[in-house]
Amino acid sequence: MAETTHNTGLLSVRLVTPQRVVVDTTAEAVELPSMSGYLETLYGASPLLAELGAGEVRLHGGASGNEKFFVAWGFAEVLPERVTILAEQAMRPSEINVEQAKADLLQGEKDWANAGDEAQAYDDANAEIRVAEEKIASAEGKVAH
Amino acid sequence: MASVLDLRRRIRSVKNTRQITKAMKMVSAAKLRRAQEAALQARPYAQMITSVLESLQRRADIYDHNTGEALHPLLVQREEKNVLVVVVAGDKGFAGAFNSNIVRAASTFVRERETRGQNVDVEPVGRKAKDAFRRLYPRAVYERKTEKYDNDLSEHHEIIRHRAHKVELTGEHELMLARLDFNTVHAMVRDIVARFERAEIDSVYVVFNEFKSVIAQRVVVEKLLPIAKLGAPEITAAEEMSVEQKEAAGHAALSAGVSTLEPEETSIEREAKKFGTADVDYIFDQSPARIFKHLMPKYIETQILHAMLESAAAEHAARMTAMDNATSNAGDMIDALSLTMNRARQAAITKELIEIVSGAAAL
């Protein structure tokens, strides 16, 4: 985490999926799994729009009390006092079905092997593998970044 | 005239039916509340996707400066030769005219497009829609063609559609409405978008029952693709509720304790409208064009999800109203039968009295 001297306030954080608002809280810092790597934002950050890949959203401090969420495929808006995250999938690590994720990983590897020359099939298989791997890592508390 | 015993049996049977319809009404009311809640919960995401796309539209070059042509495949306007219509109806019956209204609106649409000389693909969602159209139209035939090149080292796949009839069925989706899962919607929309992108279809419409509240519903035909204006769905046909239907629905809702008011906009929704639209220079982690490109299919997904969530709520509301009607009809029937039974009993007593009296007079 960055020095707390810059933390003049709390970020209001909202995580939304197509089906519901998963969490609506405040935090001192938010880590986001952007397509190009993890980002961390604090209060007062410059406005930013980023596409999200698969990984963990981590909230530090504030009312959130260091919560973690697994998210996949989405989009985030960072404003100086607010972070809004749209994600196709979002769940707490404890809610992840690891057995299912392992099965998805095997399926993804099989799809990858069978993709032939189709670019789309490769992309799909890679996406499937990435989500499954991140899910397993998140459930086991071992997300690398 | 039926005997007292027969009538008593019939009354008992109608009373049992009334018990069942009343229970079904209460169950539908509970499911309706849940469906309404689900539709409400889905609003912020849909609103945010729309807001950010609207805002990106101004920042990304989505039209060619010289030719004015749309650069995103989902915005391309082509002459409508092949039209896809997604028909969202229910999986179960006992919902009054709910399913038949939707099927009728869809059939009108198909006929009208046929007379314009267009080919129509029908994609029913829900068992009732599937059953209605499967009997009428044949399934579409696809061929997956593989071409080898580079001395057979590489392959190229192509999906070819063999269109043999004016109207064909391109897919069926049943039992996806009861427990609506975003992944199934995602898969369905991806398939539709792929067909639109390879110009197999030139436009996409969805027929569904729009649901604002129990007494504010209508069956609409909405144009999904190509997108004319973000955030402003293009309704091409709509059938409003009649006054009698509104009264019946209002009565059912009142007796089941369901609100007839439209849910109010929450603070989250109000803020959702501002998502991605702040009057500042955003830093784009990816280029606006790329973000725009990736968000467009998600926009279509939220539109379809919205149609399905509203349709699910409308189906429960329709079943609740139908069962409320059935319950009050059963009540009327019990009253009528009780009257007949009392008359029959009285007639029997009178007859016996007459027999006694005339017997005594004959002595």
C-alpha cells in the first residue's frame, strides 16, 4: 500500500454484475485485475477507464475490511472518490466451486488442443483456461501479481 | 335434474379446485415478487454499460470520417433481407393469454416480413414458444466446411447456412427463464452476434412481454441489431393491455398483496447513469476504440437479459391474474351449484309431502 499521507478520504466502491449489485462499500485502496496487469488506486486518483481480465479485486481498509472478490471479464471506472467495477462474474473466493473450476480447466486445455487453426477457438480456450486458473488460485488464496 | 348427492359431490370437487387455484395464485405472487426484484437488481449494470458506451461513442472513432460508414460490425446498417426474431415466451401454461399473445405478435411479425419478401429466422425462448413454432417451420441447416491450404498444413473453417425455406427455426432455448443464468444468455447472444457479423442475418428483433408493473405491461417487438441509438431501444410494434385486463390484474395483485406501482429509481441507478461519463479526461488503460468494441456485445447481452427478466416477471403476473380469475369463477360456480342443490333438496321434500298428503286424501 502507498503512504497513508495521501489518503485523505475513503473511496466508495461498487461491484456490479449483470444480475445484481454484489457489494457497495468504502475502502482506502482498491486493487483491480486490468487486462494489462493489476492496478491499485487510492483516493484522489486520476479518472481512468480500464477493461478487466480475470483475477481478484481486493479492497483494503474502510468499511470493506480487506475483502476479496474473484471477478472475470468486465470494466472499471476510477474517479477520484469512487471506483465502480462491472464484471460478468463476481464472487467471494469462498463461494468458488474448486472442483468445477478444475473440470473447466481440463475442458479448456482439451479445447485448446482441439482448436486447430481457428483463432476464435484458441481465444475462447485461452479465456476458459485463464478464468479456471484464476478461480483455483483465488479459492486457494494464491493469486500471483 | 341431478340428485342432491351428485350436486354435493360436484360442489366438493369445485371447492378442491378452488383451493388449488388459490394456492397457485399465492405461489405465483411470491415468484412474481422475486422476479421483479431480480429485474430491479439487473438495472444498474445495464444502465452503466449504456452510459459508458454513449460516452465512448464521442471519444472513439466509430464511424469512418470520409465515408461515414460504421466501423463497428454491430452498427452496420444493411438492407433487411434476412431477419432474425427472438421470441420470448414462458415454459409453462396456466397463465391466461400470456403465451398466446406473444406467439400471436410474433406470428404477425413473421407474416408481415414474409409479405415484404424477407427471409425470417425464428429463435424461440421458452417451451411454449418452441412448441408453437416447431410445428410450423423447419429447422435451419448448417454446414461446417473445412478447407485445407498450405499443402494441407493449415485448415480454414467456415459455417455455411443452406436456406431452403422462407421461414426457418435457428435454435431453441427452453427452461432458461426459471433460473436465469447469465452464462446461458451470454452463449446465446454470442451465437446471434456471430451470425449478424458474418451477414447471415441483417437485423435482429426480439418479441417479449414488457413489464413495468402488474398493470403496466405490453407485448412489444424491439429491434436489437443493428444498433441505431444506444440506450434508446427501437420499439417497432406494441400491444397494450386492455382496460379489463388491467382491472383483472389490479384485482389479483391487490388480493395477493403485490404492489401495482412501478419500482422507484434507486440511488445506485441514478449514479449508474453517470458511469463513465464524468466531464474529465479519462486515462484509458486500453484504447477507447478497443473498449468500445468489447463492450458492444455486452450491451446486446444486457438487452436480451432485460427482455428475459421482464418476460419472467410478466409470466408470473399473468399466472397470478389467471388463477385469481379461476378462483373467483370457482366461487361463483359453488354459489350456483349450492342454489341448485338447495332447490333440488326442497323439490324432493315437497314431492314427499305431496305424496303423503295425496296418500292421506285417498284414504
